[in-house]
Amino acid sequence: MKKLITTTIIFCTLLACNKNECVNSEKARIENNQIDGCGYTIRLNNGDQIEPVNLADFDIQPKHNQKVWVSYHINQNLSASICMVGDIVVIDCISER
């Protein structure tokens, strides 16, 4: 009985640690670029950087180096930005990790 309780507690703890609410998301972190007018960008785990156009639409308070889960798609309507550091994207989902 003790093993069952211990196993259940460990399992629940592991599930609670992974708070990924976004389907098909990637590990990333928010970066506060120091370029005038640039604002926040997102650095993906593979090193690529993306420029979200709708970060303010989500219930998240962005902070520099904040770890997040993010799913997105390329914004086909915009091809250039002030930052010019990566693809311009529309965020589909973002949550803290």
C-alpha cells in the first residue's frame, strides 16, 4: 500500500512539473532586446529567434530570460520589422515552464 501511495505521489508531482498547456509547442525563452522599438523577442531552444506580433494578447507578463512553451505560425502578411532578428510570427499559444 505504501508503494502505491508513494508511486502515486511521484507520478502526480511529475505531472505538476510539466505545465505545458500548449499543443505542439517548443521550449523557448523570452528576451528583451535592447534595440529601440524592438521590445520582446523569443529565442527558441534550437537558437533561432522569432519576433511575435501578438505577445500582448496573452495572459503572461514577459520578463527577460523567462522560460516558456510556445507554439506559433509564420506571419505571411509581414516580411520586415524593426528588429530584423528572426521570422515574424503569430503566437498560437504561450505558457510559462
